[in-house]
Amino acid sequence: MIRTQVSLTEDQMRRLRLEARRRHVSLAAVIRDALDRVVPDEDAQRLERIEALLAQAGTAASGTGTVARDHDAVLAGDRW
């Protein structure tokens, strides 16, 4: 881990201490959790989106049964 120094207002420190006590964790743990929620990891979000898209693969039917074979014609046509 990397150590850093952060300046907080008295009110922010009060709220931080209250939250840390409520959760039974360190001040640093509350700050790390808040940072992860406010500034999400873009790589993790990208993987989640890909997984969500892949989960949808094959869940819909075209009604014709030929989309896999004729996908170029289907996508170029008026149907879409």
C-alpha cells in the first residue's frame, strides 16, 4: 500500500471517525471504500459490461433461424 496524507475539515474527520467506529474498521478502510465507490476501477467496469453482454448472447431468437448463417443480409436489410 502507498501511504498518503489528506487534510480534512473537522466535520469530515468527525463523520469519518463515526463511520469507522460503526463499521469496526480503520479510518483508512473507510476512505478506501469511499474512494472505490466514487472513483471506480475502469478495467473492472469494462469487464462487468463485457460479462453482461456475453450473458445475453443467445437469449433472443430472430424468428427465422437463419441469422447466424445470413447475418450480413439480416443486418443490411430493412428489418433492423
